[in-house]
Amino acid sequence: ATLASTVDTGMVLTVDLTVDRPGGEAAFARTVARALPPRTLVAVEIGNEPDLYAGEPWLDGRRPRRPGRPPWTVGYTPSVYRHDYIRYARAIRHVLPHVAFQAPDITAPAPAWLQAPEGLGSLSPRLIAIHRYPLCYCLSPRSPLYPTVARLLNYRASALLASSLQFAVPYAAAHHAKLVVSEFNSIEIGRAHV
């Protein structure tokens, strides 16, 4: 709130999809919106990188385990994300009737993930968010994706990375949404970013 009152900028709030608490996250979003100056909250982003949940078993403990069923992250697909997105969007819309949604905030512009929250009328995202990382410390130093200054500054890490958005740009335009590349060309180190 202090930053928003001194810098004329909009803010996007990410709610935690991994905890499976639409009501609790909606209440959190309402509290944040009330604490900010009027019209500062541009959108509420539902989830962060849901396309990676299936490969992140450390998230399993965030939701109760159902007897006889695999952990929730196993097989987390665009259709499961759509179901979760709808539940969260409805809960948030109930407490913040005019807020825009940002989604799916995925790590690559995969059509199935982009399309997951479409066709939902007023619940559809007005901002379509994507992250793009060219390099990763999580790989072996022998990997061509391991970060070095030369790799970070080369064509593959900038122009080629931007060209990977070729499907996402017309997709967003066709759905009357803005494309937001909310994380771009930084280096991922596990869960931290440089």
C-alpha cells in the first residue's frame, strides 16, 4: 500500500492455487484490495505456473490426500487447472465483483494450457500471462541451458525466446485479452530467481 501510494502503478495479486482454498484466497484478495489505494489492483492472478505442478511433488502436502488416490500433483492437467480456476474465479468474483483475472501464468505458451480458462464469460482472464526462461541452474553445467554470460546474452536467450510467443500473441488478441510476459529472460535457480 505504501509503494502503491507513492508510485503510480497497477498491481497484480497472485493467489495460491496449490492450497485448494478458494474462499480463503478470495478473502485474502479482498483484504489486499481494501488496503491498496482505489483502482491499484489491476488483476488477480489465479495460480503460478500450474503447468509445472505435476513435476513438483513437494507441493503434495499442501492439499489433503484422499485415501486410495495418488497425490493431487500427479496428473495435474489443463482440464484440472480449468476446474480449479473456475472455483477460485467464482469465489474471488463474489468478493471483488469488478476485478480482472490473469491466467494461466504458465512457463511456455502451450495451447492446451492457454485454452484451459477460455470461454468462461466474465470469469475468463483479461490478461493472459506467460513466463519465459532461456536458461536454468537446475541443469548440469554441461547442458546448453546452463547459464553463462555468453548464453544469457546470445540470440537464443532473447530474440529466439521472444519468437516462442508466436502462438500466444494472436491467441490473446482473438480472445480480447492482453498478453503479459510477467517473467522474462532471468535465470531460474530452483525456486529462486536472479
